[in-house]
Amino acid sequence: MDEQQREKLNLQWYPGHMTKTRRQMEADLKLVDMVAEIVDARIPRSSRNPAIDEILGGKPRLILLNKADLSDPAANARWCDHYQKSGISAILIECTTGRGIGDFVGRSKQLLREKIERDRNRGMNKAIRIMIVGIPNVGKSSFINRMARDKKAKVEDRPGVTRGKQWIKVSDSVDLLDTPGILWPKFEDEQTALNLAFTGAIKDDIIDTVTLSGILAKHLLEIAGDAFCTRYKLDEQHARALANGLELVELIGRKRGFLISGGEIDCERTAAMILDEFRAGKIGRITLEQPEEPKRG
């Protein structure tokens, strides 16, 4: 990714209203008992705003690893173990199928059991209030719709569709506060930006898709070579010998017969296919990030 693309990405990713969103979130924390933070299980680190720990402070928190059906099961277990060792509860969910979402209320009440018990001893039966946070396109609205069992929150398959906060009553005992996705002012880490682009959290018109798919293809070849080469019927040794990602995209385009006049390979079509198939899990259940090993004294 060159400097011009990086600057364009930063400008597009952080519109001015996000500063207001952060201030509003900090104010709204006083209204809730805990926070549920939704991340993409394929990129748990990149799909978290790095300032979120500072914003949330000591508020009880539950991390929801969404799209767990698209991520590597072994990596899912490692991430859950990582959060547990960090003192943070985490559950795996799939908003498309609803799997794992049934654990949400019980786990939330477990985190707030002392508060619930105090309220009960005082003769109060108050609903617990939970703020739902996460960057755009990790599945916040889909999660809320699953919880509410209707279309109270608008869902579209594009980044940043939730525009303002709204309360959603899930039951007599649980209220959810939806908030716009909170972003960060600038990407200091290029890999974070790429991971977000790979998964579709950043609009495809910000980074050239052929360049992006080439970088992704090379990365998938390194971390999931068997699944990647099987999907596209590639000889792994030949694929690894290619000089760059563009050559890999061209090889896949030729294998798929994506040709235009004169026998030239349609790289745009091939790139779109690679990105779409990765995002849909057709290449395999792949996690792009692994948790860091705990530091030893």
C-alpha cells in the first residue's frame, strides 16, 4: 500500500463525526451497567479500536467474537483462552445463524450477579442495561436484531450504516444501547488497515482491489496454503515461487478462465472473486491474527 492509498484510507475511515461519537460514548457509559464489545473473530485485534480500553475504563465487559463460523476453530479457542487469562469474558457467536447468541444474556447476568443481587435485596427488579460497541461492519446491528427478534435496528452490508444511538428492549430484564461504530483517527499499523480491508470493514473503493487481493492471496498462501491451493487448483510449489501477489492473481484468473479480449486476464474480476470468497469462507475457515503469547518475567 503506497503513501497516497494510506492517506486516502485514513481520510475515508475517520469522518469528523467520530470525534463526537467518542464523546457521546463516554457520556453514555454512565447510563449502562456493562459493555458488550463485538469484534470480528477473523481479526480480533485489528477489529478493536485501540482506544476502547481507555474509553471503557473499569466497566464490566463481555467480548463477542462474531463471524466465528468463518474463523479457524483452533484460533477461536486460543482467543477465548487469551481473553480469559486477561480477565475478560468472551463468547463465540454467529449473527448469521444465531449460534452462540443464546449464551449472551446468561453470561451478562453472571458478570453482573453482584449488582443484580444488591438490587434484589433492595426490592428492585431493574433491567440490566448493556451498551453494544464495535467498529463498523462487525455485526452490531445484526446481533441486536437477533436479540430483539425483529428489525428494530437497520442492517446493511456496508460499513457505518448505524447513524445514532438507540435503546432496544430485549426482555423485561435486559435493555441494549446501540451506538455508532467508533473508529480511530489514523492507522499507524498498516497491517491493521489491510486486515480491515480484507474482511470488508473498509470500503473496497478506498484501496485498489487488485493490489489488495494480491496481498491477501500471498498472505493466505503463507498461513493456509493447503486450503488456498485446493480452492484454486494451484500447485503450491509453483504458487510460492511467484514473485508477487499480482502474478498470483493472474494465475488464479487464468485457472478460472477469467479472460477478456486477446486472451488477457481479467484481474479486476479475479480480484473481486478472491475477496468475496475469502469473506464468505469459501476458501476455508481462516483467522488472520493469533493472540500474542503472554510475556514471561
